[in-house]
Amino acid sequence: MRGYTERTKKLREMSVSTNPALSIERAVIMTEAYQKYEGSVDIPVLRALAFKEYMERKTLVINEGELIVGEKGHDLQCAPSFPELCCHTIEDMEVMDKRELISFSVTEEDKKLQAEKVIPYWEKRSIRHKIMQSTSQEWKDCYAAGMFTEFMEQRGPGHTGAGNIIYKKGFSDFKRDIDARIARLDFVGDENAYDKKAELEAMKIACDGIIAFGRRYSEYALKLAENETDPQRKQDLLLIAENCKQVPEFAPKTFHQALQMYWFVHIGVTSEVNPWDAFTPGRLDQHLNPFYQKEVREGTLDYDRVRELMECFWIKFNNQPAPPKVGITLKESGTYTDFCNLNTGGITEDGKDGVNPVSYIILDTMDEMKLLQPSSNVQISKKTPDAFLLRACEISRKGWGQPAFYNTEAIIQELLNAGKSIEDARHGCSTGCVETGCLGKENYALTGYFNIPKVLEITLNNGFDNYTGKQIGLKTGNPEDFGSFEELYDAFLKQMHHFLDIKIAGNNIIEKIYAKYMPVPFLSIIMEDCIEKAQDYNCGGARYNTYYIQGVGIGTITDSLSSISYNVFDKKNFTMAELCEAIKADFVGYDRIYNLVCNKTPKYGNDDDYADTIMKRVFNSYCDYITGRPTIKGGQYRIDMLPTTCHVYFGEVCGATPNGRRAQKPMSEGISPEKGADTNGPTAVIKSCSKMDHLKTGGTLLNQKFTPAVLQGEDGLKNLAALIRAYFALDGHHIQFNVIDRATLIEAQKHPEEYKDLIVRVAGYSDHFRNLSKALQDEIINRTEQSFS
Amino acid sequence: MENVLISNIQRFSTKDGPGIRTTVFFKGCPLRCKWCHNPETHLLSEEIMYNRENCTLCGRCVTACPEGAVKIENNTVVTDTKKCTSCQKCTEECFYNAREISGKSLSFDHVCDIIERDTAFYSESGGGVTFSGGECLMFPEMLTKLLKFCKSRRIHTAVDTSGFSTWEVLENIAPFTDLFLYDIKAYSSSLHEKLTGVPNSLIWENLERLAQKGADINLRVPLIEGCNAIDEEVAKIAERCASMGIKKVNLLPYHDMGKYKYTKLGREYDSNSMSTPSDEKMQKFKKIFEDYKFTDVKIGG
């Protein structure tokens, strides 16, 4: 069992062995609160009162042995639902109970409450319903076709992280700030003074809500302590009671209280709405270090205690499955993971190396805990000491994907490029998967994935979508009539602009719906400058406001365009009409074309300028059309290049592509090459990827796979570190590693077509597994360590 | 300058010298070591490598061959090497990559271009470029020019060699070579000749002169049960090299991972008489070198 102490071993075991369930409590309390207040108060106040009611009434849980308290649902692994965003039907509930993956158990009692209480009230009031009522038919057609997805369809704008203000102020302090701001409202000269007052009053009510929540926990712990017979546990409970008396009402004084403070804020933010989950303490090592230093100096804290507290904290994250998703949102993000993404390391706000003792303790904690949540990653700056990088590589090499590596200098340049101050940029973070933002100061939300390869499919069908059987694109001409690659590209661009305009038009409507109906007064308290602007987080109150549209399938689209340019126009290996027929037939019966496009065509990921130039062109076309466009909140659009699980869904809605990707198969993920397209090793992949201008984005995602043998020993570790440093020197944003085990190699042998890019160590060099004879593969499976040069 | 025949340029090579390297494998070798795992680097000409596992017997190669050198016989494709001119018509037509050409004629600029692509990785890892083969010393003019190019870019250079060449060649490249990866395969010339086809007096002589010049030398000793994995042989190698002041050695236990390439080339491989020395034996060999005051003794590359 994993865990630094007996306590955390038990807590971890409890966390990982409990099955996720739906928690109906929140939906019921919200319904009752809305029924009580709706119509009699302004909407921000209504939201705050409902939040407060939940905080005052929700079930309290203190799990056996834990030192940090508070669950989002009525118990651990119980996810609340948010009927004001997405009102689940009974059928939805049955599906989430029965489905094989990402299931949530739902009781008969839950279904009864949902049917009798929740559905009748929320059915027509939910944001999801409003969105489907308000968006245009063409938006709906594109959405159904899988041209793009919509993040806010059943989850609120989320994704941001907490800054350091919550470690300096308690909510009684925030209340004073709010009162001071109310006192300065100008009812004579400011036409918005009334709205501002409502928002500020709402924030105050939300402060009361979270303060009440803390007090309730304090009293509950005290009561449990009275009845506790184990003297050690009694002490723990008294300490919990003391901590919860301090935070969140007042600023934390100890390391332990700092963790509890964050945790209360986390529960508050993720209970207020479902901010699609990614809320995070972000730069945790920076925030905790002052507490750590002080207490270590005073002799009240040692390494063992910090480790135990950190592990308790880790387990709290793992106790919270992301609230149940349904439909397309489940497909784009099919996971329990909450995407709480920690960035350890990086640099300080005044530009110094940010690695501190807490950074190393976080690495030790993630290594021991090996939990999917929180997603524990590192920021590597040119100032980061090698010792820290090597320790992170050592954990990464174990092969389960954490930590991933972010480039501090890239994050800072991306943020500066988006108009942020240097101090705010240095306190920047990659949250969710890889998305850049300023912790505690920015509303930056992903708004949806965009299916770039599908644009080409539509172009090759003169605007017609085979998946839905509808004309969703423009009539840009029959593909056989394109006389040159330029003509084809021109048509492709027109279609892309067309679909992006539809996406943005939809975003504008949805942004407005959230601003109007779904203010988040609690989150607004801790997001700088919402109080000063007297404006809600969802109405542009944060210092910075950014909307991202995430491009998916850059590998697939690059190779597809390369295939057309190279085979149809340069080499004249076949005609466009022949290619279109082959695609239509999923290449069945078109062996020659299939093998030409698969095996004899320049591809992205090989440091081959023919393909990489096309990648750059598509990337720039996509980036330039979106970046800098205004959002309704007064912010800006920018792009990310990441897929979560959406590349699989986007593949499902598309036929075969000109690069030889078969119908319904996944698109390429992140900025990684198409599966099996890269054959020149990891340095060539990195070179290809770095030809993209990462600094113009808000984040890119690169996956690399290795067999354990490639990274073995001291040399292997140093080479891994060097690969990361080199990629970052070339301005790469992010890289993560899969290190493949024996079982996977056996799978790879059975299904070589799915593991075309798997690299193994052969003798004195690395080779693609598929390029080896079966006998040699057997040899390697049985003896992964190579020694002959 | 004329092009040179290269069998492969391997990027992210991590066992041919320090750090992340690009290894340039020249094609052509005067030795025929029994255990060689790179048989495609032997000949000074292009060769067809045929992978039966990828082949569908579609027959496109047969019709593509202008010389009539390719036939399908007994469920496999057979190439008459006497008729084959390596014109590559058949490999172009083979969509399944069952037929590939070993050996590409590359210009100096082309090789330089590939070398320069990974400079970011060399500098972060302390790596560089390794020239190997085959035997890279067979191509002194091109090798010298490439080494000079690397040095002009401040790229670390290593030369992986059997040492079987005239002293002039080694003397000329030494100023531009940061590290020699120098193979010693046997102590006695008679054994060496039996195992590799050539005597080794020249190899020892060259090593001695290189050591005298103060070159940085890392010995590489392949150890094959049934060939040279003999205590006395190893001890004598260690003794002689120690007397030259050499301190670094890689002891490379035999493996048969090159076996499949012999099949692809349609050649025989004598696998019965060779095997991998036991771990205990490798440890013993390691101890022998350490006893001769070698400071850096590694098992494996």
C-alpha cells in the first residue's frame, strides 16, 4: 500500500477503492433555495443565497484519520450535480449508472428526487436548455457533425486557479474589502452602480456562506472529539476544530491551515457551479513556502509532518470525481479526472528560481501517492537546478505520465504576448492540460475543440457532411476541379473561416447567457480585480479575460495536405478524383494509393521541411484567424493545441483522411505526429514540433513514448533531461512521456499498426519496434536491457 | 567532392559516445567479423534488403526490374545479385516497404544538414556526432571534411573504428577527433585473423601511436563465447592497453540481434558457434581491466 505513514496508507486505500456515486443533495438544496428566492432578489444575490444555503445545509464528512476536511458531495467519491447548468433526465441517470466507463452509481431515491423535485423546476431553466434554445440552426448542425465541441454546454467557465491572496486574507477580510468598495459606489455618476451593488452584496453573502461552512466543520470536529476514545485521534480532531475556526474566516497562520484554507476555497468554487473542474492551487510550492520556512525555523514542523499533511491533501483531490458528464461533453472529456493541475518549480514573481524545499516535498509526495489527481507537473525554467529536473525525470521515467514538463520561459512569453504584466506572467501557470493563465487574476476558459481535419473532409465534399447527411459548409467547388494545391488550400481556408465564425457566434451567445444567469459571486471574491471592478467573474470582473479555441488534429491535417500536395500535384501518383474514391472506400481496394500515402509520403514529425512547412501554414492560418478577436467580456480569443480525449471523438465523426488514416479512427493528438508517421526518433519529432510558433498560443501538448530501456541508468536519465532542456530551448511549451512496459510490447507485437511509433532500444541504437523481425521482438520482450553496441 | 555511401544516419544515438548523438554509418568495411550485427555495412555498394514479413508477393518488383533480376520462387522474392544494379526501381514500386535499399549516396552538404539538425540536443546533453560504419577510415577525404565541419561548429566528434587503416589516415583526422571509440577484438593476430579475416598488427600499432599522441581513447571490446571470451586473451589485451596509458573501456557482450539482417540480405549467419558470455564471466573480465588500473570500465555500450 502506498503512503508515507499508516494514516495516509489507509486514507489512500479508502480513496482508490471507493466507487464514484452521484450525490443528489446539492441539486435538491439548490432547487429549494431557488424556489425560495427566485424573483425576489437580483440574480447575483440569488446565486449567492443558494450557495450559502448549500454551505449551511450540506452533509459534513470527516473521514477516519484525515487531517484536512471537506468533501464536495455528501461523502467521498460522491459528485454533486448542477441542474442549473445541465438538468439530467432519468435516462441520463440510468446511463451514468450502467455505462461501462466513467460510471456513477445512482440510487432509486436519487432518481425519485430528480423526477419529482429537480426536473420539474430546472428542465426549462437550465443553461443547457437555454443554449439549445438560443444558438442558431447552423451552429447546432456543426455541433452535431462534430466540427467543434462546446465546453459550457453542461459545465460553467472554469479552468482558472487560485492565486496567493487566499493565504494572506480570510473571508472576514474580504468582507471588509467589499464593504469599503460598496461605500465608494457612485450612485450619481455611475449608471451601473445598482448592478455593482447587487454583485458586491452577493459576494458578501458568499463570504458568509463559506465562513458558516468552516464554523460548522469546527463544531462538528469538536463534537467528534468529545466522543473520541483514542487519545491520538482526539488530538487530531481538536486540531481540525481549531484550524476550521481560523480558516476560512481568517487568514491561515500555519502550514496546515494554509492547506485547509485552499481546500475550503476549492470546495466553495467547485460547488458554486461546476467550473468544468480544473480549479487548482497551481503554484502550490510558491504559496506554501513562507509557511513552511517560518514553522521549520520555529521548530514546529518537520519533513515527516509536512509529508503526511501533503499526502492527506493529495487524497482530498482524489476523493472528488469530476461531476458526471453526458453526451458529447463526455466524449470530449471521458474521464473522472478533475484536471487540477499543479505546477511545481518555475520562477518567482521577482524572477528568481522558484524551486524551494516544498517543491522537492511535492515531488516526493506525487512519487509515493501515484494518484491521477491532482495532476502533478513541473515547470522547468532555464534557472531550474539540474537536481530538480533530474528528480522529476526520475519519477517521469517510471512511466505513468507524471510529472509532465512545462517550459516556464514559454509560459511567460505567451502571457506577455497576451498583454499581461511581467509579475503576473511570472506567477503564470499551465492549468487543465496545458493552458496558460495568470493564477488568481484571469478568467481563461476553453470554449471548445475544433476539428481541423474535418474541415478538409468537408472541403473535399464541397461543403457536405457525410456524418449528418447535411450541407454544413460552403460550396467551394468539386475537388477534381482544383487545378493546384493553392486552389485547394484556398477552399480549405474559406471553409475553416466559415466554421470558426459559426463557433465564435455561438460562443458570444453562450458567454452572454452565463453573464446574465450564472454569475459566480464566490469565485469573484478571490479573483483579483472583481471586487475593485464590482463585477462578476463571468461578466469580465477578472483582471484578464481570455477565451481559447483548441485546435485538434494538426498531425492528421498536415499529413493529409502533404499527401495531396505530394501525390496529386507534385508527383502525379494519382488524381484527386482517384484519391476521393479511395477515401470514400476507406482505401479498401485501393492498395496502391493506400501504401503510397502511408509509406511514401512526407509526414510531420520527421524534421522533414516538406511536411513541416505545411504544418506551419495550417497552424498560422488557424492561429491568426482567431487570435486577438474580441470576446464579449472585453477579453481576447487565443488558441491552444490540445485534445484531452476529443481526438478520438473527432475521429469517430470523420471518414478516412488522405494520409491513410482509416475511417472513424482517432485523429492525431495534441501537436504529436499522427500515430506511426514519425520514423526518425524523438529528436526529429521535437524538431518538427518546434517549427510551430508555440509562443503565439496559450499552450500546446506533446506526447512521447519510450520503452524503459531507452531511459535506463544514469545516462538515460540525463538524456531525458537533455531532451526536455533542448525542446524548451527551442520554445516548446510542454512535453510528457510514456514509458512502455512489457505487456504493452506484447500488445504492440499483436497489433503493430497501432504502435507504429513505438521506439525500442535494439543494440547500440534505438529503432521502431515494428521494424524488427518477430524473433528480435521476442528477444526484446524477454530481455529489455540491451548491452551490445 | 563525390558523394559517399551511407548506410544510415541515426539520430538520438545514445550508446556511441557521451550524450545524445547523431551517428553516421559509412558503408563499406575491410573486416568480416563473425558476429557483426551490421552486415549491411560490409559492401561498398548499394544492396537490396528484402523483408519477407512485409511482402505480399504482389509481383510489382518483378515487373519493375529493368534487368530481369527479380523473380518469385517458392513463395518468396529472389534477387539475382549479379544482375541487380541497385537502380532502386523495385524499392520505389514496393509500397509495403518489403524491399528497401541499404546504402544511400549522400553529398557532403546533405550529411552536414542532418548533423546540424540536432545541435540543440548535443549542447544540452554533452553529445555530438559519431562517425562509424562499416569502417569510416575507408573514406578519409569525406571523413576529414566532415570532422572539420563539426569542429567549425564546435560539435563534439567521435570516431568509432576498428583501427584497420594506414597510420596517415588516423594521423590526419586525430586533430579533429575528440574521442576515439577503438575496437580491440583479439590480442593475438592469428585469432584476430580467424575471427575477422584480417591480422591485427596494424591495429595494435595504430593504437599505440594514437595513445602516444595523447588522443582520448575509449576501448571497445566485444566479447563472444566461442570466439574471444577467454581469460588469457582478455588479460593480455588489458595489459597491453594499460601499458599505453588507456583508462576507458566498454566490454560488449555478444548478442544476435543482427541475425535478421543476414536473412534480409540473403546471407548466412553462423549462430551456432557463438553465444553470450555469462554475467559472472563479464564481471570477471571487468575485474581484469580494473586490476590493470582502468578507471572507467563499463559492461555494455
